[in-house]
Amino acid sequence: MATATSSSELPAHPLAAQLAAYAHDLNFADLDAATVERVKTHVVDTIGCGMGAFDERPVRVCRDIALAVQGNATIIGTYRRTTADLAAFANCAAFRYLDFNDTYVGRFSVHPSDLIAACLAVAETERRSAQELIAAIAIAYEVNCRLVDACDISTRGWDPTVMSPPAVALATGRLMRLSPTQLTHAVNIAINDHVPMAQTRVQTLSDWKGLSDAEASRNAVFAAMLARGGLTGPSPIFEGRSGFFQQVTGPATLDVAAFGGRTNEFRIHQCSLKRYPAVIYTQTAVVAGIEVAKDVGSLDRITAIEIATTRRGYQRTGSEREKWTPETRDTADHSLPYITARAMFDGDITNETFEPHMFRDPKIRAFMQKITVSEDPALTARRGASAPTRVTAILSDGQRITREVDYAPGFAKSPMSRGDVEQKFRGNVGRRWSEQQTGAALASLWQLERIDELAAFLGTLVVQAGG
């Protein structure tokens, strides 16, 4: 078990070395059938999200920059290839951009599927098997989620993507077949110079909200490459006098022996898929808002709406005035008042919900002025993979109509079936692929562990001109 240490002592077994040993020793054979299925489910969902965002302007910018350099890693949706680190960047940008990919809720929320892009890029470049890819993805999820469980960034102004570099460095370093010592230095290098600020997710949100994890992954892949070349990094990176615990998170404890594998369950089973393309803290609000609207009937009867959420939900989605007047997609999909209002008016939240004319609609903006958002400590106190919300409509006759929801469809306690995942995938792919191409892609992805040549498979995911 690793814990924070005083600045005058050095740990006998630094956490980075413990994580490196875990990643080095984990193999596909250590994954049970349910975990392999879960990894495949998240890969299917993530690639679908990437196809849905393929034509978005920021995604095109990232793709064009990556394609300026030649390499051996596929930019998904094209026949073209770039270097592993730039493919990780461009593909993660697509996977993440719509805010539709998966989420893990611990002390705060992260998107572990962001890290799949780096694993795909390095597995293809290194010509690793699909089974090695699956094991690497399991490593990335496990390390990312366990760090989120152990570390607190909520009061120190850092971005949640600070937990991605060590996870990606270990997963991709494993695919590079680094030694435990090299893996340790990959973690050291990845963390030391890649600590992102939480300004990414406050006030008016920019393109970077959907790209910060792509940059974290790019840096982590490069760190693993540097470690393979023999470079060393600052140590002990977690416990040091000016290390991660001291500077970033405060004291933390991680028991690596309890990580997934053999007899321990992997954290990927506690990750949630999204039914709606918006931040996790709003998923239950959508369900609650739709139910309230059905009971109310005419929304003109509503004089006020009270939304209660968790502390983190309040901080990220309802504590800033910009959330009542969103001017960017990125602000709108992190706005609890906007998303709840739209859900009540439209009965759903889709990618089209975040078109500029939708979040600038005067009717919606006027309705949002009836909404207040606050933290309910009782909701904050609830543990587990939930993001509870309570929506209360106060009517002109004084009547109060309330719905409280702990888990939205797709949450770990209410998981999507294969059919649900495929329906979401098809909705994201849309007309970019023919029905034949979509069906073939799904069939291959559900048999991912049996794919012989990753590069050939990724080449089948191309978006045809005019598609």
C-alpha cells in the first residue's frame, strides 16, 4: 500500500514502481470473460462517439495537424496514418468531443474511454495482438479510476485529466513491452510536466474542454517513448518533497494489491455509459426533468424550478452565471439549467441540442431564468457510481412536483444491453457508413480479441468522401 510520506523520508516502494509492476505483470489471461466483454462494450461505444464527432471543427483541426506527420498509426475514419502520439491526440479528440463517451464517478468524474485512443495507436504501431490491446485498456481504466478514488483535486484547482498521464504511460508502455524500471520512469516523466489547470472547465468553456485529455494522452505516449529510449524522470513522483501528493492532490493512499486482476474486480465494471451527450452530472437531471414535464403538462404553468445536485455537480454545472447564458457548445453541454430546460421542452437530449440556435433560443433562455441550482449535502453524501439530481417544479397554483433520480440509463447500476449500445453506435455513425459497413464494424468489434491484424481492421472504419 502506498501512502503520502513526509518530505524527509523516501518510500521503500514508490507508488510509481508499484503501478509499474502491476502494469508489467497483468496479462490478458488475468481478465475474466465479463471484463473482456466490458472492455469491448466501451470500445464499441467510444468508436461510435468518435464517428459522431468526425466532422466537428475542432476534431478536423486536430486531425489535420496530426496528418501533417507520417507514421504507422491510423487516424480513425481515414486511410491515413501518423505517429502514435499524434494519432492518440487526434483520435481522442474525436472520441471525447461530443461529451458522449463513458464516465467514472469517484471523488470527481473522468472519462476513462478517452485513454482508448492511445492504446489503439500504440498497439497498432507496435503490431501487438488484440488481446494485448484489451489488457492495456483494462490497465488504463484501472489506474485512472483508482487514482480518482484515492486523490482529491476538488479544492486545488487542477483538471481531472491530471489522472490520465500515468494511466496512459503505463498502458502504452506495457504495449511497448517496457521493463518495470522503464515503466516507472514513463510515469515519472508523464506526471511531472503535465499537470493541467481546472480553468478548462469553469466560466465560458472553450474547445479545450473536449481536447485536454487528448493532449494528456499525447504527452503520456511520448513519455513512454522517452522512457523506452532510456531517459529517467523525477522520482519519487508521487511521494516526493515537491511531488504529486504534496503539490497537486494532498495526502492519498492507494492499495495496488487491491487492483483488478485474478480475484479482484476491475473498476471498468463501475464505469457508466451515457444515454445523453452531456456531462455526467446532468444525466439524471434529464430523466427527472422529462418526468416532471410529463406531470406538469403545459410548461407555462411553471413559475420556478429548483434543481438540487451534488457539490461537484453544482460546481461544474450550476455555480456560474455563464451556465444560464451559454455561448458555446462546450458551455451548453455543461449547463444544468440549459440541459434540464431542453429536456423538459423536447423530451430528449441529442447532439442537435447543442447547435448554436438551440442554446440561444430566446424561449429557452427565458425559461432558464426560472431555474435555480443548489447543492444538497444529502445528495453529495451518496457514494458509488451515481450522480443524483432532484428537480422540483413550482406551479402557479403553488403545487410542487418533484422527481429525484440517482441513476440514468447506462449507469453502472443500470447498464446498457448490447442492443442499447449498438443502437447508440448506429445513431452516432449515422450516414457516414453504409448499413453493411456499420454491421461489419460491430461484428468485428464484438469479436475484438480475435482480430488478427489491428491495422487492417482500423482501415475498415474509413468515412467515404461525401459520407
